[in-house]
Amino acid sequence: MSHSDRASSLETAEEKRQRQAKRAYLDALPKHPEFVLPNDDIDGLLPSAKVASWEELLKILQGPDFKKTKYDLVYRGHAGHDWQLSSTLGRLFDGGDIPSDKRAKLLRQFKLSMRGRGYDLGPLQTDEEVWAVGQHHGLKTPLLDWTRSPFVALFFAFSKYENQSETENNPSRAIFCMNKTKLEEDLGEDFIDEIFLEPEDHRNSRLVNQSGLFTIAPDGQDNLVSLIVNRLDDAELLGSVDETSVDDHMDKFLAAADVALNKTAAEGSGKPEVIFSVSDRKRAKLLARYIFKLHIPNSITDRKGCLEALRQMNIHNGNLFPDPGGASEFCNDWLERLLADEKDEVFEEQKKQDDRKIAAAIKPKTQVDITDDVSTLLNAFLELEVGQADDLAQDISNKVSEASSLDWFRFPSKRVVVKRAVAQALASGPGDIKPDRKIDELIEMLLEKYASAEEKSI
């Protein structure tokens, strides 16, 4: 690693505090179907909750609350835990409110720039449909993409690749859910027509394959969430913070949550922070009937597992983007998965090898009894009285055991030590060498006998 790489990988105390604060925030969120109104830089005005995992989310999405035929639910996935519901054009301006003149001039410029480029905008009936064409081709627009498939939204939440450092600073991915039917019932069909756009132009194949549609806040009211909340407040459908109450369970939860983040802050800058500045549980529950946000724990393995599961549902780049760009992304994703699988296979094989070595190291060795063979050799080479061969064989074995070390028979330097022990035992033992025998031959035979026995015991 170069000096610059090491420097960039170092985490400052403030960066660590911020990372811990993000994690504390996620940990403090209630589990679905409970909600809180954080009113902060992460979740804004939206009622928010968390799920334990993407697997749990799949089960929730297949439950009765999300499968009622009478409800037209739409979803949006975000890779960043703190990404707001702001259009690509709205992100260029503070608060997300797009100046009317900038909006009009950009649309005019796009219409002029599209002339002679093989896409006829003439058949399109409204400016909103022109914006939709621009959105499809990368223009910054006041539109937000939504889908009627929660699984497509989940794909977009996890499709963005992150390295380990990015993942540690992004503790969760997120999906948003909006109940289009409930909004229409309580705020009227005109409001739905005001903020939703479903282009009839058949040339946007991506929109069809993604079960897609758009939201677009009216000119001058470009913050979608604020628009919805304000309209619901005007209709007195959410109550107010002063009028509604917090039950004992939520009081305890919020107290614990604040303690968690205050502790994290104290460990960093020492400045107290508040996780949830709006603690009205009833208001959160009422607003969640129309729109809410769910946080999904994020990790490199979570991303891989989630995308694999969605791929089995035929939800992937190749299907959602039926064009050359989608084909390219699909192939890039295939290569990424292939390399990841190969890396996992190498890791697993290395782990198996290590496990085998550990097992061999702790496994009791099978002792090979060569006492009779040693005694036979001693009787063949030495002049011994009855019983002396057995005693000498035991003495030699003891000396070999003291002199031997791990895998001694494999290394010449270690073999010499054991050979010397055998020779010393013979020199101090009873009996003389027979006339037709040589002591060096006996030593070599005994050494090979012990080496063979040791090798068999592994």
C-alpha cells in the first residue's frame, strides 16, 4: 500500500464519530410496523422504521399489508441511507425547490436539442411526458422514478456497488412506499393527477419492464414530501404534535435512542445530539398510511445475497434495462459476481486446508508399536542374554522420544540428532556386536524403523 493509500484509509476522530452516530441512529429506529418521525437530515419528514434484514423484508412485502388488491402501492429504492426524495434537478437547489424560470428554460433547451436526433417529441401531449423522455436519457428533471414492484425497488436499493469503507459509512439501504390509493381517497383524484405521471408513450421500454411511473411536484412546490404532508395537514388528517400523545412504550424507546446517540456524541465532540426531534408516535402512524421509509441493514454480503435472490426472480439489469446499456450493466454484474465467487472459492479452499492442518495438529497420533521389531534387530546384531534385548529396545525408544522433534524424519539435521541418540543408547547398553555384523548397519536400520513408525503415525 502506498503512502497516499495509507493516508486516505486513516479515519479521523470526527469521521469515526459520524460513522458511529449513523450506526447508533439505525440501531435506535423501531422495527416495522412501528414508526417514528425523525425530522432530521437522514429521514426528513418521513415516518421511518427498520427491518432486521433484506430476507425479513421479503417476507414483510409478501404479507397481507402489501398484497391488498384495493391498494395501488408504489415504491422507490435508495442506495444511500440518508438520500432524500429529491429529483435530480431538485438536488441542484437548496431545499429541493426548483426555480420556475430554470425549470422552463431547461425544458425548452431539451426540446430544441432533441431536434434531428431520431426521437420525435411531436406525439407527446404534455411537458411532463417530455420530461419523462429526458429522464430516460439522463436529463436532470423534476421527476422521481417509482415502481409498482417492491422487489424492483429493492434491486435499485442494493444494485449500487460499495467498497468496504463506503459500506461502513452507509449502515443501511432504504426503500420508500407510497399508498397512491389512500392519497386519492383522502386528497382527491385531482391531487393524484397533479403529482403522478404515467406516460402513454410506448417507446420507453425501461419504464414498462420496471413497472414504472413518476411523481412530479407542481411548479413552485418541488419538495414532494413537504407537499404531501402540507396537503394532509390542511385536510386535518395527521393531527398535530401538540394534540396527539406518545404512549409509554414509545417514551421508553425514544429515551433509550437519545441516550444511545448522546453517548456516541460524548465519545466524539462531547456535544449532545438528538436522534428524534419529533417524538409523536400517533402522527408517525397516521402519516405512514400514506408514505413511509424502511431502512435495510447494509453490508457487502447483504448486497450480494439480496441481488442473488432477486436475480432468481428475474430482476436484474438485463431485464430491467432492455437496451445496450442494460446489457452492458448485466455483463459487468456477471463479471463482478464471477470474480466474487472465485474469491470465495479460494477463501473456502484455504480455510479447508487450514482446518485440515489444525485437525492434524490436534488429532492424537496413532502410536505404531515396533518394540518386537527392535528387539529382533538387536538379537540379530548383538550378543545378548535372555530379556536384555527387550530392555535395551525400551531404552532406545525412550532416548529416541527425547531426541525427536516435529517431523524429524523429514529433515537431515533432525535425523542426525535422533541417530546420535540411538548410537548413545547402544553404546551404553549390554552386549557386543556379533562378528559378522556392523554397528553402523544396526544404527541405520533402527533409525529407519523409528522414522517409518513416526511417518505412519501421522
